[in-house]
Amino acid sequence: MLSHRAIWEALDSLADRHGLSASGLAKLAGLDATAFNPSKRVSKDGRERWPSTESIAKVLEATSENFDSLLSGGLNYSQSAAASRAVPLLGFAQAGSGGYFDAAGFPAGQGWDEVRFPGLGDGTAYALEVTGESMQPLYRDGDYIIVSPTEQLRRGDRVVARTQEGEVMAKILHRRTEKQIELHSINPDHPPRIFKPEEIDWIARILWASQ
């Protein structure tokens, strides 16, 4: 029986075989760049969303594959398929601008580049390119930070946070309650920051960084 998870894994596997992210596959097929975003696969009330048959047909035509190869890729999804994945890439400065993220903190809209990373199994992850010296000594100018909007957050995690005003920062999650969010700086020259929860647009955990 074809499951919701299997069909989305099949599309992810198909994208990976062609060196694309889910967004790249959608664009190749002439669809909206966000059509296959992980945030679009489940509605806010928890209902599963399936790709339309029209969308699947356009993907198969664009990649010159057939339905059998699509299903075999998804139903036999393995670590080798995720050994090297193309993920969306955006500069830190751009991340503060509007239109690059949806309400849940997932990549959205146009203007994203792509970069490949080995051993990355999180299909929702994306990359941010560090600019400047404010995040030294851990992150230097030109480093890539791999970020996951779905990973559970714990005290002490290194995170990327975006405020409602559009400020994007890499911090350490020190404390998070119903009344405030306390973020400590990676660079000791910068003081901690304290926000009300409603002042934060989203927070995502940093999984890995190039060094």
C-alpha cells in the first residue's frame, strides 16, 4: 500500500538522484518553488497533504522518469540515497529580509541557492552562509551552518533565531519559558539577548557547520 510517507520519500529520492533539493525539483517541473517543501506536507491541524497527480506527472516528464522508478526509489529509500543531499542555501544577510521563510521557519520563495552535504538525512535542513566576524570564534566568514527547523530544542543548543523585525542571529539557547527567551552570544564580546516569545519569529537548531 502506498503511504503518505512513501510518496514524499519517493519524490525526495528522485530529487536526490538528479542532484536537486525538493525546491529545485519543483522548479524543474514548472511548479511553485515551495510546492514540495516539508512544511507543505502536513497541514497546521495535522492532516496529511499529498502531492497532486498533475504535479507528479510534471515531475516525471521533467526528469524523464516513470512512475515505477519513482516508487522504487521511495519504497527502497536507503542511506545511500541520502549520502549526499542538495540543500537550500542562503546568506545570513539575506535571511533577515522578507520572503525567504514561511511562518514555520522553513525555506520558501525565490532567491535560494543550493549546496551539497554528505551524510545529511534531515530532509528539512537548509544552509546559511556566515558573513562577517560577529560569530567568531566558532563560525567564520564563509562558513556554512546547517540548520534544522524540525529538531527539538534543548538548553545549550546552538541555534539560529529570527526576530519579528527581521534580525537573524546565531546564538546559544540558554533559557526558554512562556514569558521570555534568553539567548547567549557565541562571541564573548557580545552580551546575552532576552526576548519575549512574541518578539521571535522562529528558532531553529544548528546541526553542523563547515570549519
